[in-house]
Amino acid sequence: MDSVSVNYAPPRHVGTVDDCMFYHSIEIPNYGLIDGLSDMRPSLPILFDPVNFKGKNVIEIGPASGFFTFEMERRGANVTSIELGPDMDWDYVRHHDGLSEDVKKQWQADLERVKNSYWFGHERCSSKAKVVNGTAYDVKRLGLSAEIGLLSNTLVHLHDPLGAIASLAASVTETLILCDAEPYTGSRAGTFFRHLFRKKCVAEFIPRHDNKKNIHTWWHLSAPIVEEYVKILGFTETTLVYFRSGLTKGAAVDQWAIIAKKPAGLRTV
């Protein structure tokens, strides 16, 4: 596999939250709590308490507003995040007749505001985290390596989620932290399917040829699929937990989390 050059994103000075879109709710020092689109604070004991971050290097795919980034730093980690660069398209569903320029421009504008939220927090948290321009599939080709890898609420947005997991796993020596939303929540009609997704290795393909509004979601993967796959990749000591995160608007999202550790004898990259 050909390697690609590492292109670190330069820090930005962002003076006001008015230039930001906060994906995650986050507490900023000397500023206070900023409500985001998703409140992942309830997930911290589940995702991070079982993992020793002190002195460890972390690869994080998709930092969004930096909520997890800065928390891992607070726990002693050195974090390198992978985020799309200025000339990179997101992994949207590509219909045969293309995507309007207006939609692309709006998405790029929203992404820039999310990046601003990251750098707004980065400066005020005195963060030393680095951001590398790339995609979820580029981890190994970028030549990155770390003891810990984090992939949170990203798999549903990828056309090849297992490829992204494999790319991250190939660069991580100790622990993978993975989480995503459960499908079929909040619906009595979906109870059967939710039970199926918790018990079986199943997946649902979301895009439809006659629906161009949903271009951001590719797959619903059951947690057992992901758990089985990371074991195939050598991370055989797994813990699967189901939990509920909050949303700023008062709703809640049911999620799954997998903490997968590689036995000591297999810890090489």
C-alpha cells in the first residue's frame, strides 16, 4: 500500500463562538458549557474509565468539536486526530446524477464552522493535540501509530466502515474504543429489529435511489458485527455496553460501545 504524506492542519485563532458549530456539548475553561448537537458527556465513564490514557498516544478519527480530544488529554494522553482537509470531499452517497453545488457549499461551510469549534476549544484548553488532514481510510497509509484508537459515531457515515476499522486497527497496538448509535430506537414497531441488531451479526444498507436527501448515512451495523470483526483483527478481549447519550434538545440516543483490547503477546504494529 502506497504511503501518503502527513499534512498537519495549522492551528486557527477563533475569537467568538458565533463562527462555530458545536457538534458536541462541551465545557470550555473560563467560558462555560456550550450546548452542541449531541451531548456525549454520559458516555465518558463507559468509553474512557476502563482505559489507561496516561502517557499513551491516541489516534482519533473525526474529532468534531474536540470533546473527546480534550478529555483524553485531560486523562494524560497525546492525541492525534484525523479530519478532512480543505480539498477533501466527505463520504457522501454519490448518486449517478451528482450533487448540487449548493449542497456541497453548505456542507463545506458547516464543516468549517465545526472545525472552528475545535480550534476555539483547542486554544482555550491549552491543548497540544494535533490534527492530520485525511480520511478514516488513511490511518495506516499516513504512517501513524498509537497505543489507543478512537472511532466514535462515524461508522454510519462511511461507505466502507469495516475498512475504516481495519485501517485504524492496523495502526493501534493496545486498545480500540468504538461506539455508534443503535438503529430502531424509540419505536414500538422497531422493537423486534432492535432485538435482532443486539443479538445477531446483521447490517442494514440505508441509501435509496429515490431519496437524495439522505446522503450522509450508509449503514446500520449491529454491535455484534463490529465486536466479531475486531476480534478477527486481533483485539480479542472485548467489552460491549449499551448506553444512552443525551441531546441538547431533550431527546436521547441509544448507543453501543465496544472497548477492545489486544492481548499483550500480539501488541505489535
